[in-house]
Amino acid sequence: MSNTDRLEMIKAYYAKEEKVKVEVPVFISETTKGKVHRYFNGTRAGYQFKHGIAWVDRKDLHKFRDQHFIIHEEGEN
């Protein structure tokens, strides 16, 4: 492993640690044909959610606390 490869690996590791996975819970509704799972697709607090998941900067986590979001802290990804 060359020095530049090692540097890139370290940068990628720390870049990942700056982001935290935030999830909107799935809305499940019962219909006559069965259960329907609805995932949130849209923006909240300036972040784009796709299929209910967004990667949020650690500095902006306070915007999502004490609300109906699931915050996956380090080690839970």
C-alpha cells in the first residue's frame, strides 16, 4: 500500500465519521389488499431524504433531535 493510498483511506474514514445516518420511520397502513409501506421522499432541514434515509452532518444533528427521526449513532450503520 503506497502512502497516497493510505492517505486516501484515512480521509475517507474521517469523512464518513462526519456524517450520521438519520431515518424517518416507515408509515405502514392497512388496506383491503394488505399492508402498504410508505417511505418518506423529500427534504427536511435542508437535507434530501431518499427512501426515508439521509446522511446528515454531525453539526446539524440538533435539528433532528427530539422529533420523530431515528438517529443512528456511530457503530450502528
